[in-house]
Amino acid sequence: MSILAPYLSALGDFIQPIMLFHVAWATLLGIFIGSLPGLTATMGVALLTTLTYSMDRDAAILVLICMYVGAIYGGSRSAILLNIPGTPASAATALDGYPLAKAGRARYAMALATAGSALGTIVGIVLLVMVAPPLAEAALKFGSFEFFWLAVFGIVISGQLTGGVSPLKGYIAGILGLMVAMVGSEGIHAHVRFSLGYDQLNGGIALISAMVGAFGFAEVLTAISQRKPDLVTHSDKSDRMLPRLVDLWRYKFTILRSGVIGTFVGIIPGVGEDIGAWASYAAAKRTSPERELFGKGSTEGLTAAETGNSAVIPGALIPALTLAVPGSAPAAVLIAALFIHGIRPGPMIMFEQPDFIYSVAAMLTFATIAIGVFGILLTKVFVLVLKVPREYLMPLVFALCVIGPYALTQRPFEIIVMVFFGITGYLLRKMNYPVAPLVLGIILGDLLDKSLRRSLILSDGDLTPFFTRPISAGFALVIFVSVVLSLRPVRRALTGLIGRAAGKAEG
């Protein structure tokens, strides 16, 4: 009751015509931004933040959260219809969404994506109001040692859970991202590193330019290299716009598990929605009786991916609000917006503004309702994308990839960065390296660098506290076990042990 009362009170505060209007237009704009390949939720939230300076606090944060939720959900539209994830979070959605669309079930695939996104966000909201208050208290015990291991843990997890490739390739991509993050002024003494004499690099590599290049422009290059793009050209008569309740009930455990996984992946600083989707997808594939359908048009796989990436949003806001550490790239922009509007996220938030977490939960609830309504009403509009040849869309995508980074800083240099990371992302794809850990390494690099150096200053160069402090030791142990279990010989040996044990039990 102590949780329900402030949550219901916050819901009541937002049932006003002007607030509902903000919910509608911000969510709709987010859906369209998310559905356009090359534009990301981070970009949408960043651009919209500049328009909220004159708004009051609650309206401004409501608009940004609706943009965030709408953009993550909107990425599933182009992932399903064009096999181009509108946002990185929708990469796992494309694995089964696009084959379903090719089979003439594009509308039903989008309906399942809508239901999964809404249910995943709801699971995340419940965990947000349950986990955030005690985490804010526990966070008071976190120091630079613990934040260092958090950053390392994010890289390890992303390396293992991205697209089913070799974990080693994921680690390599993540380390490349960390190396990129070291370029520019370091965060403690502002000493310029690895700029190669170019003043434009003194401020480091802009995250949005790198993300748009690695995911957007790289997709343009990939599409150009494909001689005969496999386009969806038909729709099955049995295709429907509403999800079957029997399907949702059949996947109830998948939805619940994906929601929980997505939320807790979101809590890990910097990991983000794409890893939440991949982790949920991998868990569903391991336990599904129809795992052979995954990647070929599995409705369970699609539901798991969309549930997982949407549940990350409330999860990412948990560390953002209680630790002032972003759980995802859009959450990092939200932290800046919170400071702009007079809210100081961090361990003291439950003492200074104890009701704000419940206000955020209410905002997420209205955004969830909005994506459910728009997701159903706009299905026919998005299906029209099926009739647009990909060669007509790619020039538009390229234009958006150029406009997005340039609009934020007005620097032509950002376009060069975007092109560089686009070519890099394209080459990584060709060599079957995951791109998500690369971008994640850029996000986590600053946190890892600052935390490591501050820790060494505090310990006078002694590494012992990294392994003797209780929370740090726990993180180190989990990371070590995760890396060991990712090794193929260990996995084969473990699988054999489990198989023999199961055989003896049956015998």
C-alpha cells in the first residue's frame, strides 16, 4: 500500500488535458523517429531536450520519457518491414519480425511487437517502484571501485549476448569502443589524449555521431552491397492487426521472464535496450520447445525481443535516478535534462524528492498506453512501407544520418565521424563482429576510466581494494565466472556433465 498510494496519486496528477496532449504528440513523434533507420532514441531525446527549456518540470520530463518509450518501440516497425532496425534496440526483433513479414504476416508481427513492448514496460514499471527506493539506499555504499567493476561487467555481458557470435569477437568490439572513449580530454585533469594533433578531437568522439554511423550509415552501405535486396511484397489474407490473447497467454512465462531480464539488464549502467533484447531472446531460445523456429519467423522470439528491449527503459531509469549513472544512452541524456529542470538524481533523491520516482512510473504508464493505442491504429500506415523499394529509402536514410549528428553541434566534423564509424561498422559486420559492444564501449569508457583512476588515487596504487571490498569482490567473481563460462571448451564440458547427470537421474 505504501507503494501503491503515491503511484496512484502521481497518475492522478497527470490526468489533465495538457499533459495528455503532451503524451500523445511526444509518443507519436518518438514512434516515427524510432521507425526511421539512422535516427535513435538518444537522438530524439537529445533534440527534444532543447525544446523543453521553457516548460515546467513535470511536463518537460513527461515529454522526454514519452519520446524515449515511443522511439524504442518505433524501431520495431522498420525492423519488421524492412529488416533495418530503426534503433539498435530492435536488432533482435528483425531476426523473426522480418521473416514473419516475408511470410505475409507483417500486421500480426507488429501487433505482437506492440503487445510485447507494452507488457515489457509494465513489468519494468513494477520493478522500478519496487527496486529503486532500496537501491538508492544501497547505492550510498558504492564507490569508484564498484563503479569500475560495473563498467567491466557491462562490456562482458554485451560481448556474450550480442547476436549469437563468438564472445571473443564481442569482447574485441567492446575493447575497441573503450579505446575510442579514451580519445580527447580525460575526465579528471582534462589532459588531452590520443587526439593526433587534431583540435576537433580534443572533446572526444561524440556518442551520437558514432551510433548513427555504426548503425545507420553502416546499414546504408550494407544495403548498397546487396545486389538483390529481399523485399516483402505481399500480405497474407489471415494477417491480423490485433494479437491473439491465446498467443499472449501461451507466452506468459516468456513475457514475464523477458520483462525481468530486460529490467535488470537496464539497471547495469550503459548496457542499454539492445542487450536487453538479445538477453531476453537468448533466454527464450534456450527454453522454448520450438527453438528451431527462432530466426525463421518465431512469434515467441519476436515477443521476447520486444518485451526485453522495452523493459530496459524503466530498468535504465533505476540507476539513472538513484545513482546518477545512465543505464542506457537515452537515459544519459535524461540525466542532463533532469539537472536542467532542477532535479538532482543520485542516492539523495529519495530524501530530497521522494515522490519523483513514482511520478516517473506514472509517466511511463501513460507512454505505455499511448504506444498501445498508436501501435494498433497506425498498423496500416506502416504496412504501406512494404510498397516502397529499399533503393528509394536508402538515400533518405543517408540524409537523416548526415542531418542528425550535424544538428546537435553544427560541426561538419561530426559528419566525418559518422562516416568513419559507418565504414567501420560495415567492415565489422562483414567480419561478423557485433557493433553494439563497440558503441557500448564508448558509452562505458568514461565511467571505467574515471573510476579506475580515482580508485588508484584513493588506494595509492594498491589493487587490493578491487578484490577485498565486498561488493567489488562480488562483481569480480561474477565477471570471472561469466568469462570462463563463455569459453567453448568449458561450455562443452559443462554440457557433457549436465547430460551425464541427467542420464543417471533418469536411470
